[in-house]
Amino acid sequence: MLNIDVNRALDVHKNQIRTKREILFKELDVQFMRALEVGNSTLAAEIGLKKQALRDITNIDISNITTLDDIKSLWDIEILGETPYK
């Protein structure tokens, strides 16, 4: 059986999230500015919520994490898109 350092694996996972998040932030920033330009405050607020979800996604409770599969399951495809884990 393979032993993993859960904290190290979680750090790698968070770095994967941060890499993807950087791309998504850039896209959302453009969308946000366009919404502001046309005065669409509802859309701007929705984009703001998506950006906050991206900020919060690395706040991970590791108390129930014991395996690499547990960590992989933390990838939220609704927020981050396709998982990098194959």
C-alpha cells in the first residue's frame, strides 16, 4: 500500500486550483467590466459571486481527507471546469 503525505498532496491540489483560478479570474474580470460598461448591475453581481466562489474554493476542511482519491474529489467541476486528474 502506498502512503501519501496528505498535507503535501493537498498543497499540490491547491496549486492546481490556483493555476485554473487565475485563468478564470481573467475571463471573469473581462465579463465584469463589460457588464459595468452596459450598466448591467445584475450580471455584475452574478459575476462577483462567481469570483467569490473562486476565492473560497481553497478553504478546504482536511479533517476527513485520508486518501488521494479524497483530495481528487475536492475538484469542483461546476466552479473550475474539467478536472486535471485522469
